[in-house]
Amino acid sequence: MERKRVGFLKFCLFAAIFTIVARLFYIQIIQHDFYVAKASDEHVHENVIEAVRGKIYAMDGNEIVPIVLNETVYTVIFDPMIVNEEKSKEIFEKYAKDNLVAEWDDVFADKNRRYYVVAKGVKYEDAKKIVDELIEENVVGITFDKKTKRVYPEGQMASGLLGFVNEDGDGQYGVEGSFDKELSGIDGSLKAVRDVNGVVLSIGDENIETPAVDGEDVVLTIDRNIQTKVEKILNDYIEKTPATNASAIVMDPRTGEVLAMANVPTYDPAKYSEVEDARLFKNYVVDEPYEAASVCKTFTFTTAIDLGVMNANTTYYNEGSMMVDGLTFQNAYQGLRGTITMQQAFDYSLNTGSATALKLISGGEFNEVGRARLYDHLIKFGLGQATNIELYEEPGFIPKPNEYDWTMNFTYANMTFGQGMNLTMVQIASAVSGIINNGEYYQPTILAGKMQNGKFIKNEREKNTKQIVSVSTSEQMREMLWGTRSSKRNNGVDKPGYFIGGKTGTGQVVQADGSYSEASGEGEMIGSYIGFGGRDGELPEYFIMTKLWGKGQYLGGGEANQAFDDISNYLIDYLKIRPKV
Amino acid sequence: MGNNQTFTSRRGVNSETTSWARGRNFGKRKGTGRFSYYFVIAMLVLVVGLIYVAQGTKATGYDYQISEIEEQINELEIKKEDLAVEQARLTSLASASNNKVAVSMEDATPSGYAE
């Protein structure tokens, strides 16, 4: 009997041991991968190491100054079920009153809601004080989510140029959009064993760290003093004219560097979500092709001079209008009938003058050869195509010389005074800068360089120049443009000792039905002005283009000219350009 | 050791159950037993294990120190960032244009140039 009991116990013991061994075998061998993965999930955490977005700098004379930086802020999230209502209210009212984004009654109305965003944009110092006090008061259930916010110390300055960064951290519009890849950097990751407090432990062989590559710091050619002044002047003209919008570009024709690119009205990029009209985000200088009207006569006369078929003293008979392909166009100014010089036609912005220049280019009559010659020059000037400035830009449009069967001569005659082709301000600015800079065209740029470890690395550009016209043509065009500003010199607007030239443009607007707006003083018109300045006898040191417009409003080249005057006089002082005595 | 030994002659033929060979020493061998042997091995394993655990704990201690230092670095970087932002704000044109002293100043113009 006893032997049986012992035998039974032995059996039970062996059965138990076998069960345990079998279970262990099942868990440790068969289910090995499953439990390893489960354990790994418990202890090994993978986190994204966010790359720091690059800063944006501008120039202040020769000094480099930050205009877009980063700031660490916190979004505060409550778990209303466990947060102490009274104490938390008191602490947050004390340190983050301006950052609260929710009403307290709403936060604690439904305690089953475990997630409520209570405050946004809480600065580090305030967050630290709050945390210290929460710990002291033993308040739990509050999460601080770290975020990086863009900061704009210059406020709304150059908002149309800079763009903004959205909630997802993506650059939108302007520099933020076009340089998004460089500014963003590459996020890293950290896969590591952590303890209950989240501290990374070096045990285990699963720790993998891929460091983040921070975004590059970009330095723009924009001079913040010039940018601010240009925006102020444009705002003044919006106040004193019917214009609702104004844009301007200031360039150094000797390098192609953009010193200012302004669009007003501006907006606060830090509060981009509050902007109601998305058109404020547009950078009209690069992404709004338009019919720039008479400023384009500069290109027609340049082409004719460069082809050796015309000079400023060439004469023609002005009848006040001209018929081409059975269609008639007129001069805006109906005086000066009879034989006049091309300089006079340029001074009075006569459409018949620029059309006659095309006839001369064509060999006496309007024809396809002349159209092709003009077209080739316009393309050589970089018009109707992207300039490859480091921003998103619209290419615009220039009709090809043989695009349509009939009225093509009329179309090209219109193009000589800026109708029928759409160009952006940056295309016009770059082209005219090249024409007045001894024919040497520089690809426009807003990128001065990059900051690396606190040092400025200049942007070295290759093949960024081309000869678009001869030096002689350039000299003659500078003289013609100087000639058109004689009234400004006579009225004392232009200071003596400086060589300042320019040309107005008063552009009709294509209406919804395809027709042009009224050319009288009542129709909608866009006012433009192109001009340059520098020391008398030397190559121009700056180029300026201004544009004023408003829906349904008449804005002539005259208003844009006045805006140019103000900017030009400011630049002479700011750039310390010495007059020729 | 029993008496049933095999004698093996030089030619390798066994004559007895007890085996004898010329030139060999006989007697009881004294040494560690099987239990002692396993005990020593176990102790060595234990010591190695303790060293491993001690080193692991020591490494974890360093991890906490590293974590604290990293936290301090992050804090200082945020403070540095905040100071850079503050400096940029204070030296910005936007700030200067709102300054009471700056507002009351007149624009400077060059009085002339020496040739």
C-alpha cells in the first residue's frame, strides 16, 4: 500500500515537473519571439529626435542679423479626471494667463474626457515655474508637449517674401516654402531601453541612435533697413493713392542680388492662421505675371539699338495712332504729332514710337523676321521664363512670332509697348538691370550664403552671368532712360551729381470678358516704374521697380514713379553714394 | 580498490582480473571530489554573475548621470535660444521704431562728401 502511495506521489511529482518543463519549453522555445517582442515593447522605446529648423538671416549693411528664429514653447494638456481643478486653475492663471486657449468651465465640464488642450505657446521659463509649483502642490494629470515655434523679431517685415511654417512644421510660401528642404534638416531617431521614468539605459543590444541633422541657417541678400524703408514708402502710397496693393524690388545690377522685395499689405507670419485673405501670402514680385505696359518699351528700343537699326535721334512721323493688320492702336498722349525723335517717343511714352522701332527691326515693314528678332531678344533678356531665383515663380508668357495666323503683327506691335505678354517684376528687374549694367545680366538671387558653426559661407554661384546686349547699347539705353527723367531733375527731385534714369508704365487690365479696361482716367490701371541710380559717370549701383494697383482703381506710372523717387533718394543716402562734383 | 585486479603481461595478455604494469606507482589518489568540483564551479559562476550585475548597476548609475546632464544641456540650450530671441527682438528695427526716443529723432541726411 505504502509503495503504491510513494509510486503515486512520484508520478504526481514527475507529472508536475513535466508540466512545468513542457510549459517552460513552450514559453521559452516555441513562443520565444513573441515574448521577446512583448518585453521589448515594454522596455524599448523609439523616439523621433526632431531636427532643429534652420534660422533665416538678413543683412544690415555688412552685418548679418537674424530675422527668423526658433523658440521652445509648450502645449499643456489636462486629464480632467485626475487634475486638481482648484489648484491647477490658480497656478495656470498665475503663470500662463495669456496662453490659455480654453475656458475653465469647459475643461472640467466632462471629467470623462481624458484629453483637453488648455494652453498653447507657454514659454520655457513659465513652464518651469508651473511644473515646480505643480510638484509642490502634488497636482498630477498634466502633460507638457514640447514644440518649436518660429519667431519673427522684425514683425511683419518681408512677410510676403519669407512665408511661414504651418502646424505640421512645413514651410509655406516664400523663403520658408522654397528653402523648406534646407531649413528642415533630417529628423533622427533613438531606439533605446528605458526605465519607468523614461531614462535611457545603456543595457541591451537594441539601442540605436541616428542623430538628427539640423536644418541649415540661410542668409538672405535682403537688407532689413532697405526692406523696412521700402515697405514704409509703399504703405504711404497705399494711404495717399487709391492703390490697395503695392510691390517693389530693389536690386544691385552689378551682382543680381535682391536688396529688398516688398509686398504690402503685409501680415504677421506668427499669426498666419488669422489671415482671412490668402492673397496676402502671395509674393507678387515673382508669382504674378502681368502686362507691364510701357516699361516694356525699354526692351523694344534696346533690341532696335542692339541690332543697329535705331538710336535715340532716329526720327519717324507720329500720327498719334497706327493701323496694323487692319487693327488700330493709339498713343495715350495725343500731342507731339509730326516728325519726332525716338528719344521724344520714349519720353512721352508713345506707342507709335515703339511700334516703329519694331518696323525698323523688321526692315521697314511688320513681318515675321522682325517678330522673330524681337522675340529672340526678349528671350535673351530672360523674359517670359523663370529667372531661377531661389523662390517659387511663375514663368509668364510671350507669344511666339508665328503662333497665330493673322493679327500677329498687331500682337507684336502691342508687345512693343507691353501688351499681350505677361511678365513678372523679377523678370523685368533682372532684364533691365542687365541692360543698364553694360549688358551683363546677372541671374537674380536672394541667397547671400549660409551660416555654418557661426561663420558666414558665401553663396558661390556659377555661370550666373551672360552678355545680353553690347556695351554700346547699354550706354545708349542708360542715356535714353536718363533722358526720360529730365522733369525730375528740373523739379529738384533728383539730386545733382547722380545719374538716375527710369521709365513709367501705365497698364490696362484684361477684364473678365477678355477686353482691356478703359484707357481713360476712370478704368482700372496698374502703375509701374523701372529705374536705376548711381554716381554720375559710373555704372548704376541700384535698380528699383515699383508697382501700384487696386481692383477697379486707376493707378498710373506717375504714382509708381513717385514711390521710386522716395526709394531712390533713400538709397543714395543709405548706400552713401557720393555725388559727382 | 578491490583485489580483483587484472595482470597484463608485457605482451599484453591478461593473466589475472587485476591489471599490473611495470614501472607504475600504486596508492589512493587524494583530491577534490565531484561535489567540491561543482561547488567551485558554481561559486565561480556566482562571482562572475555578481561582477556582471555590479557592472550593470554601475553602468545604469552612469545612465542616470548622463540623463541628468543631458537634461541640463537641453535646459541651457533652451535658455540660450530664448536669449538669442530676446536679443534679436531688442535689436530689431521693429523694436527701435516703437522706441520713444527713436520716434522723436529726425532722419539723418549726409551733409556732404569730401572729394
